[in-house]
Amino acid sequence: MIHAADISYQLGRREPVEQVKKAAEGNDLLAESFDRLLKHLRANEIDLQGNPIAVGPMLTFDTKNEKFTGDGGHYANMFLSRSYRPPFVVPEVV
């Protein structure tokens, strides 16, 4: 799950707080989590103007095929593996 969050972060972009709040509208869990994050950042005096928050896409993962699907899936799948330099190649089937 953390790997999927990192992939979303890698695909994300920096956004102002107001834009992130707007994106979280309609998703109560996400909005509540974001509010807690803001309280934490402000309590630690993080400058959100100078350090905007990175926002990535919501990703859907097909566990059977081990691939991302839906919006952003094509780009997210590029982060699932990489080109390896022989002889340090990871086999397709382990």
C-alpha cells in the first residue's frame, strides 16, 4: 500500500491548500485526513505557501493482474518495475 502511495506521489504535482481542499470535497475520509494533516503542518510551522503540498491521482489496483487501472493507471504502471542491467535482472516469475 505504501508503494502505491509513493507512486501516486511521484505522479503528483504541487498544489495550493485551497486546491487540495477542493479536490477532497465529496470524500469525507479524505477531507478529514487532510484537515488533520493541515493542523499538524501548521502546528509545526510549515510554510505551505513556500512548500505546497504534493497531490497525486487516486489509483485503483487490480490485484489479480497486479496492474493499476483507471485514470492514471497507464502512467502508474511504469513505476511497477524498471529496466535492469544484466546480470542484475529480476526474473518475471520468482
